[in-house]
Amino acid sequence: MLTKNKRFTFLLVFLMLVTITNAQETFKPEWKSLNKHKVTPEWFADAKLGVYFHWGVYNVPANGNEWYGRFMYEHDRKKNWGKDVYNYHTKTYGRDKHYHDFIPEWKGEKFSAKRWVDMFENMGAKFIGTIAEHHDGFSLWESEVNPWNSKVMGPKIDVVKEMALEVKKRDLKFMTTFHHGFHMMFFPKRENSVLRPVSQHAKAYKTLEFPEGGKYDILYGNTSYKEECDIWLGKLNEVIDAYCPDYIWMDFAQGYVEEGYRKQFLANYFNKAATLNKEVVVNTKGDFFPTDLAVVNVERATMEDIMPFVWVTDFQLGSSWGYNKDKRTALNPVKAIRILAEVVSKNGVMILAAAPMAEGIIPEEQANAMAGIGRWLKLYGEAIYNTRPFVEFGQGPTELKRNPNDDWNAYGSIKAGLNDLNAQDIRYTKKEKTVYAIQLGWPGAKQDVILKTFAGKAKGMQIKSVSVLGSKERIKWSISKTGLKVTSPKKKPAEGDAAIVYKIKLK
């Protein structure tokens, strides 16, 4: 007979097993079940800024962009995408050098997860991650599913593991980005089928230039559709089981993967997170995942107005997503801060993507850009982090619009005007009884600004005080029929060229 203590222990173990079993079965690979997933955890809505990087085999030639592996084999490129890469590769390396030949040349000898995470954290990112795999079929973790990976080849580094360990030491969330839904169509193919259609994203050739057969087929995606889907899911399962990232970012083209595999991935991810009591995020570019379980992602773009849901957008820190040795430019930190305010004012989250060199150094110009963003956020981050949209996103003359000829319209392309945001533009955020009016540039000393929303949607809100963050001056303010009139300080606050912040406390 069991003693009282033993019965209690038995019951406790039984309940634990039931709880674990229930958690494991919380989500089934069915849309109705998956829709129980909470799209946006509070941590994600609060974070506002994240960062990851594109680092891979393509960094060795460092020409064109991260699509080098495709364009080096595509001799009659559509829409002039990567038009110079084929000729560059032919002239520089010859047609006998293949993409896999660059792998031994990728050493990563100066890679340091600590140094990179330090840099990203100092920039002000609240979630930090790594590319797990780009379209090129080369994985950045030790994989049994994919022999073509960075632990056994190239730099001999499990990049995902190193970044995960470093990020998880800090009060930060970890993300991984997967672009491999497009892998089955990235390198040129022979077939023109329903599953692999020739479109703006694909080109069929009678003769392929890359090696075929044996070990090369997995790298170059020269496999059957089912094999590609199996590999797609297998790769994701490895990273989920080993690290269960807080955020799995998905690039476009996951819709090419058969629907059952997509549902199984989500079920596996959400169930693993449930066993760890984690709230996780996945995004969708387009409609390969329903938007009632995945965050909407728009690339290098904004929305027209405040959205009723949290959304996310990505911007490059360098001249392209992958390092280009011939275009050593970086995002202007002043413009980055203004775009961040624009995004946050409309219920968005911004992600920046660094572009390290093959050896593992983040270029100086990108490092300087991140440092500049970090300086502003250290002083004025209270107007960004943990905020929510106000009754209006803002005001100002700068027109943000869609380019009807943009190839990426399907993924959101309200881009025109983002780089033109200036001191005549205002963006609002709020936190409890505090409203932040972010003026996107220094207007000059003692300049009057009318915050028109206080005569419109915010009319009747009682104001207790107005101050300018980073300034000790008393700010003149008054309410009129046209809105809340505030006067800029005599002295420009530190880092005020990017933006200044009026802190408006409500009664």
C-alpha cells in the first residue's frame, strides 16, 4: 500500500505528465487548431527594434548581393536582376568555378558572437538573431538533415548555436531567419511545372551549369518536390528542437512548400514553445500563413495608417542584405531613427539586417550606423519601447506612397518618401497617460509647432505638462482651436538632428 507521501508524489508526477502531454498536443497541424496561437506576445509588441545578419558562402565573392549563387548560373536574367553577376563571375573566376567551390574559402576566422551581440545590443535591439539559412541551401547550424552546413564545412562554426548562447545570456529574445522556402527554385531548373512554375522567380534551362547528381543535389535543390518539402521541414525541426527561437522569421516563397508541411512546422514550433512556456512569433510575407496566427511582414516599407495589429518591416544596414565589397555604404542613422518612429507610430516593429564580411567583421560604416542609432535610443528610447499608437500616427507634409511598378508590391511597398521624413513631420506614440510627439528633425531654436491632433481626435484630452526629453528648459505650450502649440527649446538636445521628443503628460 502507498503511504500518504508516496501517493502525493505519484499524483504529482501523474499531473506533471498529463500537463506535459496536453502541452505537447495543444496544437495540431490543422488551421483551426493552429489559430489558437497568440499572434503577438506583449514582448514583441514592446520590443520595437530587432536585428539579425546575412552571413554565408555568398560573402566570399562579395559581389552583387546575397543572390550571387543564383545569378552566377543565370545567363539570361529576367528584369535585369543581378545582370552583372554572371559576367563578373565568368571574368573573375571562369565558368569552371562553382558555388560550392567558395565554401572552403569562407573561413569566418574573426567571427565573435559576443562582439556582434554587444554591438547589436548597444544599438538598442531587443531581439537579436542570425540568418539560419538563405535561399542557397547552406545551413548555418550543425545539421544531420543537410550535410552542407557551416559546422562541418567552411568556417566550421555552428553560427546559430553561438548566437543563441550569447543572446540568451542577456535579457533579450532570440530570432532565426529562414529563407529556404525558395531554395527549390533558387538555382536554375529544367522543369516548368505547377509546383515550380517559370515566373519572375524562376527560369527553366535545357542545360544546367552546376554539378548534378550525388552529394550536389541537396545543395543545388536538384531534388524532387517531396524531397525538398521533407528537407524544408527537417531543417526547421532541428533548430526548433535545439533552440526553440523566440521568433522564427520567414522570407517570401514559403507558399511553394506543400500546405501540409507548413501546418506541421507551425504545430511543431508552437507545441515546443508550449512545453517551454514560451510565447513565440512567426511572420508571413504574403499569405503562406494566415494572418490570424502570423505577423504580417512588409519589406523596407511602411503602412498607410495605424494598423489594428502589430506588423513588422525589415531594412538593410548596408547597401544590400549581403555584404558587397564594391558598395561600402550604410543606412544613415538619422534616417533610421525617423523611419523607426514612423513604423512604431503605426503599430509596427522594425528589424535591421547587418551584412558582415566573410571573415566575420561587420564593416565600419555599418558599425557606426548602429552606434548612432544606439546613442539616440539610449537617450529617448522611452518614446519608442513599450509604447502603443496614439489616436493618430502623426502629421506632416512628407507623402509616403506606393510605387505601382515595384516588383515587391505583394509584400507591401509603401516606400517612397521614407528617406524624406524631416522636421516638419511629427509621429506620435503613447504609454499610459503619456503621449510622445516625435519631431523628425531639429526645427531650430524657439520654433512653434502645432500638434493638430489635439484639436481633432485628441480634442478634449486634458494636458498636465509638456517637456522635451534631453532638455532642462521649460517648454512654452498652449491649447487653441488649431491644436496644441509647443515651442522648441533654445538649445538643441543631444542627438537632436535625428529627432526631438515632446513628452506630453495627460491628467
